[in-house]
Amino acid sequence: MITREQKTKEISAIAEKFSRAKAAFLVDFIGINVEDVTGFRMKLRQADSELRVVKNTLCKRAMADYPETEKALADELINNNAIIFSFGDVGATAKLLSDTAKEIEHLKIKAGVMEGEKLDKGKILYLAKLPSKDVLRAQLLGTLAAPMSMFVRVLSEVPAGFVRTLNAHKEKQGN
């Protein structure tokens, strides 16, 4: 039996994770073996995320200070749940969650919350398909650099064309 003091500590630990997390995903994990859960937790740590199995009542109390999160997840807190807290790249965590849900049939994505907005399973899977932040930054940089590099190529063509014209004139004079 868990004591009141332990419950208070658990509630404050969960609330602290909600305060630091950029997103949180709610999953049903019934039927997953320990080996799969352990492997999944290790992958999540590499993605700066954490899986935490929580009691529904304690989770609801922890979300009391975060009304948007509570509004998004409270209805889904049925049966056994685990919450995945994403502290880093949310897209990477969503992709990892999506890939793992395909591999482990018992892992079911229920809902999520990001920046106060509720994410259903479809939105989470869409988020998983988006490129990572680094890829998006590279694409943006390429888009911003394209006009400048094209301008430099156009400017360099003027003297190059002039040199080709002079060379053609020289060859014509030489014959």
C-alpha cells in the first residue's frame, strides 16, 4: 500500500515532468513484455524523453496546475497508462513512438499534448512524419541561400561571356 507521503512525492514528480516537457504522449501498454519496455525506455532516453507508468488519479492531480494538459489528457486516462514526456525534439519522440507502436502490437497511442493543444493519434502520426529540426533548418538555409548563389552565378556569367567572345574573336582573327 502506498502512503500519503509517497503519493505526494509521486504527484510532485509527475507535475515537475509536465512543467519541463515540451510534449506529453499517453499510451496504453497492456500486454507488452518487460524486455520490449526496457528497450523502448532506452531508445526514449537517447531522444531526451522518458516513459513513466502512472496511476490515473495521481496523474490527474499532477495535471491540476496545467489546465491545458489536463483538458487534453484527462478524458483518455482510462485503464493502465504510461506517459511519455518529451523534453527535446518532439518530432523525434513522436517518430520513435510511431515506429515502436508498429513493432510492438500491444503499444497503443491514445493521445498527446503539445503547447497546450490536444493531439489525437492521427496528429501524433503526422508529427512523426515531419522532418527533424536539423533537416528543416538545412532546408530553410538552402532556400535562403539559393537567390544569393544564383545572383553570384549570373554576375560571373557576364565576364565569362565577355571572355568567350574575346576568345572567339581571337580564333577568328588567327585563321
